[in-house]
Amino acid sequence: MKRLSVALAVAALAAGCATTPAPSADGASAPVQAASPVDPWENWNRKVFAFNDKVDDAVVRPVAQAYRDNVPELVRTGVGNVLRNIYDVWSTVNQFLQGKPKEGLEMGARVVTNTTIGLFGLVDWGTQVGLTRKTEDFGQTLGVWGFGPGPYVVLPFLGPSTLRDTIALPADRLYSPSSLPETDAGQYSVLALELLNARSDLLDTTKLLDQVALDRYSFVRDAYLSRRLDQVWDGAPPLQDYDDGDDGAAPAQ
């Protein structure tokens, strides 16, 4: 899944973003209050959310658990570093597209450092020398250009998104690690490795989410939207009032 929502839920928990509608077994029951203006497709989204949860419980989570239990941490760290280093190239491009040349040059230097000294990203030397990773995607770039997020949507298998992020998804996938192999089999294999690595990193977070969220759907939605707003505004978002039509798009820089 491109963005595994459970990590965002924990960020929302720290910020006090938990919601309190009527609880349900699968976290996808209808809310007590009216649907949020940012989530006009809530009825459909909840069904997809419940489907994704079932797939995760039946397949993804057990496989990720087996991966973490049986693959040495050193190997898993190296795999994650290589995958992130590849995606950092796209982050560098997006930094420049957003009008942030300083950050773009720093990310470019990080990629060069990790690709050479770090053996194609296996070792994260960039962080060691002060080149901090600043992830950017095309959805964030569209936000910086002034495009609002649009309605919240839950994508089958991929999880939470917005209309803007969904439109940006093909560009993000085109420059992801899974796009490098020339064969379909190779691309699917790398994609599976991406998902497996990301999901294994979030196993403990999922357990916490299961314990604290009364309505998992609303919790994840609010956390995702809050996190994406924070990313578009580089950690300094304005106060939001969705009832007044403020869509959270950042001004072009």
C-alpha cells in the first residue's frame, strides 16, 4: 500500500485527533453524526475500508509478521534503505517542482552519497552526514501549486487518499522502485517487496491503533488528512475550517 494509514493514525493520536462515534467490530460502521464535508463518499469509503481490513488481516499482516520474524533486522534495514534511496530521486524532483531548490540540492546530494558510499543505498550514510530525508510526492507538489485535496477516498488495497492524491498516483508509481524492472513479473515482485517492507515496519503501530480507536475509519481518515495537510505546508499548516470551504491547498511558492 502506497501509504499505510496506521502510521498516520498514531501521529493523529499524539495530536489528540481521536474521534468518538459508536464503536464497531470492523471500524467501518455508519457514524452517529452527519458525514464530514471532506468525505462525501463516506458510505462507499467505509465499505472499501472494511474490505481492505479483511485483506490485511487475512493476508498482508500475517505475511509481514512472518517476514519480520524470520528475516534478520540487518537485512530488513538494508532492503528498506535501498527502496527509500530509489524513491528519494523522485522526492528530489518534486522539491524542485515545488520551487525549493535548496531542499532539492540537499536531497540530490543525499541520493548521490547513499548511492556511492552507501552501496546503492544499502547503508544510509546521508543521514549520518546531516543530509536529512525529506520525502515529497506529486500529490504534495499539486498541493503546493494550489490544487486542493478534493474529496477523501479510500482506494481498494491502497488505502486512504484524496482525489488530488489519486490523480497524482500514476506519476508517483512511475518513479517508484517497482517501475525499474523491465518485466511485469519483476515489477510486481519489487512492488510486493515494497509493501512487505512497509507493512512489517508498522506491525506494532497497528496493534496500538486497534487498542485506542473506537471508530477506526474516522480515526484513520482524520489522521491521514491532517498528515497530508502538514506535508503540503512543510509542517506549518494554517488553521482549517472546512465549513468555510478552505481546502488546505498551499500557495504556489
